[in-house]
Amino acid sequence: SRSLNLAVIPGDGIGQEVVAQGLKILSAVLPQDVKLETKEYDFGAKRYHATGETLTDADLDALKQHDAILLGAIGDPSVPSGVLERGFLLKLRFAFDHHVNLRPSKLLPGVATPLAGQPEIDFVVVREGTEGPYTGNGGTIRKGTPQEVATEVSVNTAFGVERVVRDAFARAQARPRKKLTLVHKNNVLTFAGHLWTNIFNKVAEEFPEVTTDYIHVDAATIYLVTDPGRFDVIVTDNLFGDIITDLAAAVSGGIGVAASGNINPSGEFPSMFEPVHGSAPDIAGQGKADPSATVLSVALLLRHLGYEAEAARIEEAVSADLAERVGKPARSTNEIGDALAVRVAG
Amino acid sequence: SRSLNLAVIPGDGIGQEVVAQGLKILSAVLPQDVKLETKEYDFGAKRYHATGETLTDADLDALKQHDAILLGAIGDPSVPSGVLERGFLLKLRFAFDHHVNLRPSKLLPGVATPLAGQPEIDFVVVREGTEGPYTGNGGTIRKGTPQEVATEVSVNTAFGVERVVRDAFARAQARPRKKLTLVHKNNVLTFAGHLWTNIFNKVAEEFPEVTTDYIHVDAATIYLVTDPGRFDVIVTDNLFGDIITDLAAAVSGGIGVAASGNINPSGEFPSMFEPVHGSAPDIAGQGKADPSATVLSVALLLRHLGYEAEAARIEEAVSADLAERVGKPARSTNEIGDALAVRVAG
Ligand SMILES: CC(C)[C@H](C(=O)O)[C@@H](O)C(=O)O
Ligand SMILES: CC(C)[C@H](C(=O)O)[C@@H](O)C(=O)O
């Protein structure tokens, strides 16, 4: 019999509430013969305040034993900016070599968008997850003085760029439109830009069926609001990917429905799945959070582990649920979870 | 009698066409007693192909003699990406210490926006112009090999950050809403982020009437499409400013109406005014380009030189012209320029 051994990290704020729904749907959708084991981990603000720890070597060893990780959200105003982001989230992405940060954007029927005319939106961003300006490479001299200088170094390697570009080409190849767009700023960041562009063009030769183009990151933000339908698969660096995927989420229904996977394609380390939204401390504990983004992240998790039919069933359930919301009173986090559980089981 | 000694750089593509209209409006609006002198410079792709030059020391010496610079657009597909951007545009911004890159966004009545519900948009982005990842500080080793490493260094100094932050506070103070938002990514880029945040908070003490807040750059892109009305003045670094001002232009009427000023506030060097759009080689020479962005850049130029009434007259003319376009057939670049010239003169 099969098994799924899942690490669960509810985290801070609304993380607890949305992860509970994600697990509810996971249990409801999994085939009978799959033995689901979950272990909860207490990372986040509470543990940091109690112990000063964000993510220890022992924690990493424990997490390594799982098939995958489901994360709610990490972050709280009581913790200085950067401590949990760098000390937990980025540390985990880097330690487990999550170099493919997968962020699909699909505007589902009936879902509200800030854009006029309800455009068709269906693309996926493949964001590099282990390089760029996210490496923590940089420093400060003469801190707090009028002579302070602070640097941030974007580190880009042929190894790191080629593997994520190849992954993106393979994803584009597998989609009906077979189109891949490189987003960078190669007219200004010429060192990193040339590396990305050259590797992109080289790998393109291996995928003759994939149509390619290149767009500067600033122009990409324009297209995301004026012509989002032009995108199929986008590959980009860590920081540009961070920025454009929040915008992509906003135009395709908001961060309430934006899912993401931090993927280690080789399977050497477990991949981690999380909603794009944060811990939203202002609405935490009120049952107001939309669990759809977490539930869709569970779908990405299942697809990654080979449960394609179950992933598709979750996506259909969320799509149907969202379409039915129009004009109805708002439901609680738990009510939405219950409705989705019925749908995926049925 | 007064004089205005202007350097004119039409540049590439549609640059020629739109700058001609900018000059037409400038002549029409200037008070009789102001002697307008213009000198045209041939920077851009043509000169680069003919001489290999983008901007020489002698060019800089010549440009220095002017009161201000009006630029159309630089860039052509025949020139490798980065050559003119780094060799001309950024070289000039750095050489003339254009540290305040001013980009207003106002959705004028009747102007189309990709956003639903025609929201109220009226804010200005103060983008740092001489630091950040734009310094060209970085490099490549083992170029073209599987072991290539390319770096880009974002350089941030207390000196550079404080002067632009202070400029932004002063602008916020002078506006009715008196609100200033810092946009950065201080939870990940912690070295530069702390420098920006600390200086922002320190300077805030000198401006007790200005309300402040902080938003991560990724979240800022969400607000720009879901709630752009929340912004009054934004201050941000060079790269984040590049990205969010293209998005800001897109939601507030498109790059056809987005103006910018590259300002040296001390007046030690001439400031440069340019539309946010590029050279648009695909429509060059066809009389299709909208000169409004260039004309509005002329308004910024006049305001910078102390001609406030004339600047306001141009802005009112463009606003009226845009409002009248609704439902009418498209006019040529020249026709729009003529109509604006009549308005500002009348
Ligand atoms: C919280 C933060 C460190 C993170 C990032 O910048 O990657 C978040 O914005 C995201 O997109 O997952
Ligand atoms: C052309 C390019 C170098 C420039 C920039 O990145 O600053 C442009 O995008 C702008 O915003 O003025």
C-alpha cells in the first residue's frame, strides 16, 4: 500500500486556519489505499519568541524525512522584518534546494479581477528560487553613520540558471500553447542579463516546438495588466519572480486563490507547497481567510507526487466553488473547506 | 529679458516625432519675453553605428552648458541590448547626478485604464536615480562556460538615500494629502532595506505633518491594481522604481501619457525630461505616436525651471485634449501637437 508522509507547518496568523482546510481536502481526496501520515511543526513567531530559534539543523534533519511539506504562512509584526523571512522561509528554500518556485495564475470563471473586461488569464511563472538577490550576499559598513554603505549582491550561476530554464522549457513544451517568455532586465543588469539570455537561447535549441520571447521586467508589469493573455509560461529570476507573481495573483483573482510550490525537482529534498499570501495578522483567528490558495497548493503538492487525477479534482472543486460564490454572502474559512471537501469526495 | 537654453535629444524611433511636438508646445506656452534657444544633439543608434560613440566627455561638456535637456527616446533593435541604455541614458543620469527620478501618475478624466471601475489615481513616484542595482557594479567570471558566475551589486549609501528621501518628504509635505510610502523589500534585502528604512524613519521626524507607511515592492504591485488611490507620494530605489513606474503608467492611462524628470535638485547639472515610453521602432515614422507624454515632460521641465503657470497650462491642455478624444477617430502625432499648441496659447 502507498503512503504520504507530510510535514505540516501551520505557522503564524491565518496559517493555522487555512492549513486545517488544506488537510481536510487532502484527506477527502486521497485514494483509500494511500496511508496519510502528518506531523505538525511549530515554526514561526511563537517558537522564535520562546526559544530564539527559527529553523535549526535538527529541524532540517526532521523535515528531510517527509515526502513533502505543506506550509500556511510565516510572519508576525512582533518579529523584526527579515528575521523569519531569512531565518525560516528562505533558509528552508535554500537548504532544500527549492530552485523551481512554481506559481500558476489562472483567472477562473466568476472570479473577480481588478482588470476591466474579464480577460483570459492562464499562465505559470517559473521563478528561480535559490539565487539572484536572495542569497543574502551583501553587507553594511559604517552602519548608522552618514557614511553608511549597504550592498546586496545578486549571484547568478550558469548551473543555477540552466536548470530552472530547462525546467521551464519542459513545462512550456507540455502545455497546449508551448510558449515561454524570459523576463529580466538585461539592458541594465547586463552581467546577469547576458547569462540568463545566453542560456535561455541555448536551451531553446533543444525545444524547437516552444515559441520564445523576451520582455524586460518593467514592461512585463504593463503586459500583466493590459494583455495578460499573451503569457503561457514565464521564467525569471528570484526577485523579478517575487514581484511579478504578486501582480499576477492580483490580476487573476487575488492572493486568496494564488498557490505556489517550492520544488526540488530531483526529489533529493522534500518540496514545499504554500499559498502566496502572508499570515494576514489583521484577520487571523476570525474565520475570514479564504483557504482556496492553500487548497490549490495541496493540488500542486499532489501533482508533484504523481497524484494527477486528485490534483485535477481539487482544482475543479475550487473552480466550481468560486463560480458559485457570485452574489452569495461570504462564508467562513471552515464553511468553504467543508464545501470543497464534499466536492472532491463526490 | 529671460532665456531658456535647451538641449534637445530626439533620439531614435518615435523620439523625433514626439520631441517636435514638445518643442511646438514649449514655444507656444513660453512668455514673450523668454528667449528660447535650442540645440539639437544626435545621440542614439545612428550616431553609434556611424562612430561607435554613445556619449563622450566632449558631449557631456556641451550638454552641461544648457538649462535643461529634453529627450525623446533612445534605443533601436539594431544595437545590442544594454549598449545605448548603459552607454547613453544611464551614463547621462549618473554623470549629471540625476538622483531624483520623478514620475507622476494621474488618471485623467476620459482616459482609458485597464482597471475596472475607473479608480481615482493621483500619485508621484520619487525614484532614486544614481544608486541601487543600476551602478554597473558587478561582473562575470568564466563567461560562456558551464561554470559562469555573474553578479550584480546593488550599492546604497546613506548620502544617496537620505537626499532622495528628503526630497520625497518635501514633495509629500507640499501636497494636500501629505502622505509618503516607502517601497522596498526590507524583509529579504536586509542590508539595503535597513539602510532605507532607518533613514526614512529618521527623516520622517523632520516632517511631522507627513503620514508615512511602508510596503514591500511585491505587495505594492498588488495595491497599484487593487487600490491605487491609497498612494500619494512613493519613494523607492532605482530598480523598484523602474518596475513600479511602468505599472503605474499602465494603470493611469498608459505610457502614451507618462512623463518623467531626471532631476538634479541642486542645479549643478542640467536636469533631463523624457517620456517614460521607449523608441517604439514598430510605429516610428508613421505619425501614430501620442506626443502627450513628451508634452507633459515639457510641463515638468517648465515647473523645474520655475514656470509653474506655464506648466499648469500645459497639463490642463493635455487633460482637456484627452477628455475630448473619447469616441473620436485617432489623430496623428502632428494633429495632436497642433491641437495642444492652440490650447496652451489660447
Ligand atoms: C516572505 C518573502 C520572503 C517571500 C519572498 O520574497 O519570496 C514572499 O514574498 C513570497 O513571494 O513567497
Ligand atoms: C531604458 C532603461 C535603461 C530605463 C531604466 O531602466 O531606467 C527605462 O526603463 C526607464 O524607466 O527610464
